[in-house]
Amino acid sequence: MRRDVYHDAQAPLATLRGALDALDARRGGDEEAHAWVELAMGAAQDLDDLIASQLKPSAPHPVDAGHALRRALDSLHADVERRGAQVEASGLPRVLADELALARIFQNLVGNSLRHSRSKRIQVEARDRGRFVEFSVRDGGPGPSPAAIAAPAGDPEHGLGIARNLAVAMGGALRIERVGDEGVVRFDVPKEA
């Protein structure tokens, strides 16, 4: 059935790409319009990659975590702009991961911060933990409840469960910790060998 979905999704994706190409050709010199078309084309490619990854997830390989975060932020661009948020990242190394899965973890965690935090500042950090790199996403808010990582499909916090499953599939883990009054979501990914 998954192959059928992937096959059937190709026609609407091709139509979307064609429409975006036609729109881009008619934009004249409007650079802002071009930037939006490029963003939409990237989102169409991300959707294609996501569907393809369900058929055959890629084996972990060396990945630049900063690039995976940028990919996630490209997908969240409209939400970041609408909130006037600032996402800060520091020390994001190369790790042994599936790049799309790592980007999806960042997308779910930063997306949760954008939706649920009152703060406009989101921090993404990394620390060496021996065989693993520990990433943290914090926004100064109380964070989700620890039970949220087991939320069923359809629950507003289901993205945490998806992020946990992706981290576990790459040999890591995801947890929610309290640091004072702040909730911090941390996840581990194996270090690049």
C-alpha cells in the first residue's frame, strides 16, 4: 500500500512543481516572490522525500546537524515569521543519522516551541556525550509534560512521539527534563565515527 501512496502522490507533486515553475517564470523581477516560490519548491521536495523515506528509510550516515536544522527551519519559515521568533543554534556537529529523520525531529520540536511557548527565542544546542551527541531545544517555557512523548496520533503533542520514535530508530533517545521552571526537550543521536 505504501508504494501505491508514493506512486499516487507523484502526480499532484508534479502538478505543484509545474505550477510553481510557471508562477516563477511570470514573477518578473520580484525577488520576494521568487523566494516564496523557492520555499514552496523546497517544501514539495521535502514532501516527496518524506513519502519516499517511508518506503525505504536511509541507513544512518555522517550528517551535518546544522544543515538538518536549516532544512527544518525552511519548512517552518512561515511560522517563524508569523511569530517573529528567533531560533538560535550553537555547536551543531556532524552526527551519524538519517538527515531527513534528524530534520523531522528538529521540525517537530521547534514547531512545538513555536506553537506553545510565549517566548520568541528558541535555543537549539548540542553537547558531546561520549558515543552520542545530546541536542536540546528550549524556549524558556514550562515545556510539555513527560507523558506527551507517548501521545497518541491526533493529540496536539503527537509530534513529540514522532520525534521520540525517530531518535530511537537512529539508536538514540528523547526525554523531557526540568531545569528550574523551564522544560527542556533533549534527544541523543550517535556521534559521527
